[in-house]
Amino acid sequence: MSLDQVVRAVLQQHPKLSLSRTDAAIAAADEQRIQSLLDASVSGSISGSAEQVPTVSDFQAAETRSMQVKGSISQPLANGDTLGVSANYSRTGQGFNSPLAAQLARFNPAYRSQIDVSYRHALMRGADRPDYAMGLESVAAKTRAATLDELAVARSLSLTALNAFFRLASDDINVGIARQAVARARDVLRYQKSRQEFGLIEHADALQAEALLAARRTDLQRAQSSRQTDESALRRLMLGKSARSITPTLPPLAANEELPDPEAAEQQAVARRPDIKALDARLKAAEADLETARDIDAMQLDVVAHLGSRALDARPATTAARSFSLSDRFASLSLEMQDSMGRNGTRAAIRKAELARQRLNDQRREAIEQIRDDLAAASTAIATGIPNLRMARLQAVAEKMKYQAELKRYREGRSDTATLVQFEGDLRNAELQAELQRLTLQLAHYQLAWAQGRLLASLGIDLQQVASRP
């Protein structure tokens, strides 16, 4: 499997992405709660009553029967004002002990109706409705942050997959070098056995060769065990259930790749990396929450205007029709003020919002410093890795020539077994270090791309498509 296949498999299967997607949906659902701040409220009631009271005069009503219907609607507006309409329709009938008093009653039963329109304008607290406007802005920013968190999780998983892939590739190098060492040790032992049969060497020399082969076989077994462990971890990272062996394949090492300018690399990382964008979105949400908290701390001062009609008649239809006329009316203009003396709750909310914003600023600075650390570490690994690889390869060539020369001297009887064993170990270590140095340099290139936020793009993986899959 290639690196892009491994990373794509991890991103397509890992449950962390599903959890992040759910968090984004939860954040988006909060918008409906903010929209409810402008929902109209409706109320209504129907009541009837009958009352009998003792009287001290025949002109007092001894019995009162009434029926009343009320209704109102209040509509908050986005600018912080509130428009309200209420209606009241009632029927009142009175009973008298004296027929004369009943005759003198003007309206019995009497029908009353009224319609009132009110308009409340906020001068201080609630002006321009910051809880609605800033609430929508906060929810939008938090939703974007949650969506970016999903991309950040995918990016983090890609780094985990990258490291697991290169650990397995390193294991393959260890296994390959160990097998070569086993083959060389087997050749030495075979040569020693043939010389022992002719009595050219002592038994102790053959034992040295057998010990060398046993040591190299132990190294091979350890390398294979380590590979099996890392392969199992990579398979679980991809949530794979197949027992088929995974063989990592890497492209050739890029030659003469120039290191990016540190400042330019940092700017690219800040512009590309979703974790920084998520922090920026949360900062925007924190600013909106702070504005909302500051508005709550202000004194409430409202101008309230009322205008209503009044109607009274003995006929229900006439009363209802007159309620739409302003010939009998009620009008008022008032100034209402409300404030709390201590304001401990509102000031605590403001302080909490300020600290939340400060914490996000600190997190962003920490993230920027981490970007610089990642870029510096990867760039240093590349800068030092190129000459290290060159020298490691030269050493491997020199060790191979030294071992071959010593093997020739040994077969000519001009060297001993201990020296040959030592030279073989030097060759094994040099070849292993050269291959591991090459792998380390390749990993540094990929880590630099990851730090800049362009790893997945370089692998041909569209993070948006992977993260937004159904």
C-alpha cells in the first residue's frame, strides 16, 4: 500500500470523524434557538362568572353575570423593539331587586370591546437586539469552528497514519538488513564447516560462526516481531479486519528539494491549517458573546407608546364594529426604567466572556508557536539529513569493501574469525543506518508538508470531500 492509500483508508473509516461531524451538527442546531428570540408570542383566554352580593339600595346590582374573551400577540423585532396587539371583548349583565332600577339601567346587558396596539422602543439595554444579532454571529462562528474541528481531526489522523506507515517501512528495512546478515552468517558458517572437515581450523572457530548465525537469526526474529506489532497497529488504525500482510511502498527520495523560507512557510501554515482557522472562528464567537454580555449589563430604558380603541353598546355587533374606530380611544406615552443595584451576575458574565476570549488568544499563540516548532524540526531534519545520508551511504560502501577484503584475507588464512565477525557486524550496522537515514529524510519531507498544511494535497486527497462524506 502506498502512503496516500493508507491515509485515505484511515480517514474513511475512523470514528473520530463521525464524532466531529456530530459536534458540528449540534452547533448548527443552536441557530434555531437564536431564531426563537424573534418568535411571536400569542395568548388568549375565555372566562365566565356569576356573582351575587347583598345590597343596601334597590339601585345596586344584586347579581352580575359576565363573559369575557381576551387575546394578544407580541412580536419582537430584530432592531430590539417590540410590537404588541391585544383585544378584549366582554358581555356584562346585571340583575336588580327593583324593577324600576332595572328599567333605569342604560345598557343591560352591556357589551364592551377594546383593541390596543403597543410599541416598545429600547433606548439602552436591548437596543439593536445584540442577543439576536450577536447570537446569530456567535452560532455561525461556533458552527464553522466545529466544522473546522472535523478537518483538524482528519489532519491529526493523517499525521498518525503517516508515522505508523513509516514505522512499518522502518521495520521492513530492519527485516531486510537482518535477512542479509543471516545470509552472510550462514555463508561464513558453511565455509567454516568445510574447513573444519579438512582440519584447517579448530572447533572454536566453527563455534564462533555458529554463534554469529544464532545472533543474526535472533535479530531477524526481533525485527519480524516488531514489524508484526506495527502492522497490527496500522491495520487497526485503518479499522481493517483482514489478516493480509501490508507492505508499504514509498516513492523515490526527492533530490535537491529546496527548503521553504521560514516566514513564508509559517504564513502558509496559518492560512491552510484548520486548527488555526477553528481558533479564529472561536475568537469571533467569543467577541460576539462578550458584546451580548455587555448589553445585559446596561440599564434598561424603554419608550412605550399605546394606542387603543374603546366601544360600549347594548348590541354585540355594534360594539364589535365600533372597536375599529378611534372616536373613543386611549393613547399614552411612557418612559420605563429598570436596573439592578449590584449587577454581580452581569459583571460575572462579562468577566467570564473576557476570560474565554483571552484563553482563545493564548491558545492561538500557543498554536502558532507549535507551528514554528514543527516547521523548525522538519526543516532541521531535512537540512541535516541530506549530508547525514550522504555520509551514511559512503560509510556503508566502505564497510562493504572492508568486509569483502577481510573475507578474502580470511579465506586465505591471513585473518581470524573474531575479526571477520566484527567486520560483518560493522557492515550490518552501516547498511541499516544508511537505509534508516534515507527513510528519516523522506519522513522529514512529509512532516514538513504536514506542518505547512499541504500533506493531503500532496497525496491527492481532498480533505473537504473526505470529511463531508455521507
